[in-house]
Amino acid sequence: MSAVLRQTFEQAKKENRPAFVTFVTAGFPTPAASVDILLALQQGGADIIELGVPFTDPLADGPAIQYANTMSLEHGTDIPMCLDMVRQARSRGLTVPVVFMGYYNPVLAYGEEKMVQDCKAVGINGFIMVDLPPEESHSFRSKCLKYGLSFVPLVAPTTTEARMSLLSQVTDSFIYVVSRLGVTGEQKEVSSTLPDLLARIRKHTSVYLAVGFGVATRDHFLQVSDHADGVVIGSRIINIIRDTLQTNPDQVAQAVQDYASSISARQVPLGAANQPLQPSQDGLQVDRADPVTKSFYEMPTRFGDFGGAYVPESLVECLSQLEHVFLAAKNDPAFRAEFESYYDYISRPSQLQFANRLTEDAGGARIWLKREDLNHTGSHKINNAVGQILLAKRLGKKRIIAETGAGQHGVATATVCAKFGLDCVVYMGAEDCRRQALNVFRMRMLGATVVPVEAGSRTLKDAINEAMRDWVTNVETTHYLVGSAIGPHPFPMIVREFQSVIGNEAKRQLQEKAGKLPDMVMACVGGGSNAIGMFYPFVNDTSVKIVGVEAGGDGVDTDHHSATLTKGTPGVLHGTRTYLLQDTKGQITETHSVSAGLDYPGVGPEHAFMKDSGRADYVVADDAQALIGFRKLTQLEGIIPALESSHAIYYAHKLAGQMPKDKDIVVCLSGRGDKDMHTVVEVLPKLGPKIGWDLRFESNLE
């Protein structure tokens, strides 16, 4: 099947023209229409069709393909339906090669071997996996090799010479060349650096090169064909489908065919039904041996089975540079001294406070609060923000982007950017902007640009998607200051490094105050930055029990929660393999929590490892229980906690009552609760009666 792809390029070369490679999203605008569109593309002169498998979170795609994915998923499009579309199209005369293009998680959920087997059975020739670089693809590539299907790698403008050599060994048909940085989408002109990029690649391989990203017109097609073996067009086709759907919905397939013909200057009749696609022995021959792909990273990228760097090719070199700078900084006493020189600014060390009244109310173990809420900006987030801004200085990056849910990381990022004089853009879900309006105002006051994200559930997951799209586009000038212990390597290790100050201080402080290690450490877990900062320094202290508290939302027996480790399954999202809240088809499901900062369908990969290894236990507090924790700390200790932290407070109080009085629990009080006043006012009418808390003014007057 991969040989057919090579033969197609060879035939186009014999005809003195480039291969015309087209992209459409399966199931867009409807599953039924997709079959007609596939046939129309062939009739319009397409030599190869990339059929996009829809995914909820297509982080490397621009607005057009995002829209197509969303519409397709609304129709319930899944991998079996995508296979059936190809099967039907083949039965009606489709003979050109078809390549599935998409993201890895749906494939992982379907099963790698089953995916390759079923694709071969219906006449699919290969795969382009946007977030499956060679370092992460060996298992899938070996199955493609076993069944004779092609694995098509991508090369980006940022790809180094060394990686080009590797990528040329991985392919057996063609290389997809990303002509410019950024996400998919139409552009007004072809990249001026394309000839140089292709020349660099050809120093390492004679494999066929197909160029995509931004090609939309016949002039673009001809310009690219002067240098490349194939030309890829996708977003323009999606836009034509969308526009025709509005004006003349019965003519979508014809509009696609007319457009394709205007690009290729060809019209091709459909072949006979079920015509076999027999590879020729002519043309370029490629060694089918699967090369061993050494890692381009200096450190191990995984925590057991979790972690890794599942990213588009355009980010690999940036991540490698970041890792190199991080390692050098970590081993440089001058960097450590510089970081600690900002402790006065951060307000470190934070206090370890004995919560005497909360302890008395629980009736058991002593409860200690690690007061990260007293840090500058009101949470633990400032620790990581300062550390990463110093790394950005070493990288020479002048523009900083960040994602935020509750707004605390956004505020911390805006704060350090103000302190260091750097440009700052913060992505925040529109729903989170609404419920955390105070933090939005604080960020803007500090000089940051806050971008509300309207896509998806309009919460943290969607903010991360948009931040990563920005980063892909501006990777050469921009540092993505990731706020939690999530994302591709090396971010989980970087965040852990700068947040471990929490646990290291707590260990020292309790020794000073109680002369012992804690019996238990506890923290709330969303992405997991405050938790990994508290937990990591105690991992090798086997006498210390580690407990993370997830957000149970309306209850884990409903679909409205964020209890990823409790109810999730392993998958790949935002560059890392971890536990996810997803359906059986690998699509990411919407989450809910009263606390914006825990409202995320994934979790840091090190937490996933700690769960599976048994080193940590992860439990759940629902919205009502979090509000109980919020109330108890407020009324017993005079401390108003963040709703995120309130989940841990509730569970610490619960477990303390089950433990002897000579035991000690240290809880990370990750943030203060002034940001949550609006949310508490909103939810009290619903949750107040459940927990016996009525703050209406009228009740105080009776």
C-alpha cells in the first residue's frame, strides 16, 4: 500500500507535474456527503487524498479545520465511520491513494494494530499523525511496516539537519513538509523560505516531498510545484465546503470538484468499482527496515509509562533547546542563587502554620497548613513563574504566553512579565474569564493581553489548545510558560523543579516545629503543580503517606466532574501520555468543577505514574464537600482558601478525624480565596442547603 503512494508521485513526475494532495475532514459537512466529496476530489484531479480523522482538540489546526472537526464530531463521526466512508468510496470508483491524517489519541483508543489492519482492509494507504514524532512512534510504525502501510513524517522550518536525517530514514513514501510555522490555514502568499527548506531536506534524502500549510490558489500551486514533488491543499477546500453549504447545499461536491480542477487543471473520470490498486515496481525504492530512532532529548522523558513529547514537529527543536537550557541552569549554582534572590519578592519561605481549631474540630491528627496563599500574587503559581522567566531570559525569548484556569497562573505570569519587562499574552477560557473576572482585571492591570477562548467548553483545556497554537506559530520568539505539571517533556520536570520548594520547606519546617516528618502530605490535584511540588520531596520517605484530592464536581457517578485519576483512562493530550477523561473513542469529554483551576480533563504524567506505582493515593471531594472545607477553614481559622485548596482542606479534616492525635498532616494551601467570592455567591443557592450554610441577609435578620 505504501508502494502505491510512491508510484503516484512517480507517475506525476513522468507527466511533468506535481502530485496534487488534498485534505478534507471525514464527516464534514456530513458523513453521507463525505463519500461524494472524496469522489469529487478524484474527479477534480487529486492524486492523493488526506482524510482527516476528527478529534476534539486539534491543537495544530487553524479555525477552518477546527470548525470541520467540531461539526464532524456533532454527527458522531468516529474511526469505524471513517473506514466505512473509504469503503463506500472505493466501491463507487475511488482509486487514488487515501491517507488517514489526525491525532494519536483516537488511534490509541481504537488500538494500533486493529487500526492498521482495518485500514488496510478498506484500502487506506498510510497515516500522517500530527502529534506522533519519531521518538514516540516506534510501536505504531512497526505495525504499519508489518502490514505494508506508510507512516508519513512531517518536517518543519524549525527541524534541524540532524532530525532531517532521521526523518528521511523513517519514511517509505513521502515527507510532508510544513512550509511555515503556525497552524493550518489559508495564506496570501507562499513562504519565501520554502526553496531553502527543501534544499536542506534534499541534502539528506531523495524521498518525495509534498508541501502544505497556506497553499490556496492556482498561483500558489504553481509556485510550490517549482520546488516540490507534491502540493497539499486543505483549509481552502474546507472553506469552500463551508461557504457552499450556506449558499447552495446540494452542490457541495460539485463545488469541491470545480475547485480541485481549477488547481490541478485536470479532470479525471472515476475508475471501475473495486478496481485493485496494484503497486508498480517502477520508481523510487525505499528500504522498509524500521530504523531505531534515538531520542533527541538529554533526559528521560517518561515517568514509567507516562509522559513523553507527543508534539508537532515544529515544536521538537524548541523543546530540545528548553531542556538543554533547563539542565544547564539546574546544574549551575549561579542560576540557583539568582532564583533564590527573588525569594523576598515571592515572600518565601512561606509559613507552615498549625491549624489548631481545625485540628480540634476534626478530633484527631494535627493539621498543618503550608501557606502558599501568602505568596506574592496569592498562590503557589509565582514559584514556577519566576523560575521559568529566568529560563526565558537564558533562551533569549522576549514574548511570554501562558494558559490559565482560575487566573492565578495568569496573574503570576503577568506579574513576572511586568517585573522583567517582557510582553505577555494569557489565554483563558471564556467561562473562566466570567467566573474569575477579578483575576482577568488584575492581569490586564499588570499589562498583559488576556485572550478569552470561546471554543469547546470555554475552560482550561481550551485555553491550553489556543496557547499551544500560538506557540506553534511564534515558537522562535516566544516562551510558553506552562503553569501546571502537564504538557510535553521537559515541562513536567521544569514545573516540579520550581514547585518543589513547597515540599522542601515543609519538610524542614515540620522538623523544626515537631521534630519529625509528617505522617501524611496532601494537596488538591487538577493538572497537579502544587501537588507535585508538595509530594516530590517526600517520595523516598516511605513513612509519609501521599494523598491527592481531585475535583468531584457534581459527583463521580455523573458526567460532571474532573476526577481524572479516579475515573479516567490512559491517553495522549497536550503533548503527554497520562490519565484523561475521554470516551471510548478517544475523544476528550467536558469536565466540571466549582473550582476553575481543577476543571481539566488531564493530569500531570508524574501523578499518573505515582497512582499506578501505588506511591500516592488519589481521592475525590465533590463541589459540596469543597464548600464544606472552604467554610470550615474560613470560620475556624479566619483564612479564606481558594476553592481549589478547599478540596484538600475538606479531605484533610476528614482523614485527620480517623487518625491518632500524635500524627501530623501537612496540607498545601495553594491559594487564597478572594478570587472565588463571586463563584461562592453563585453556587450557595444550590450547594448551601446541602451543607446547611445560608448566607442570605434575610436569614441574619430573623
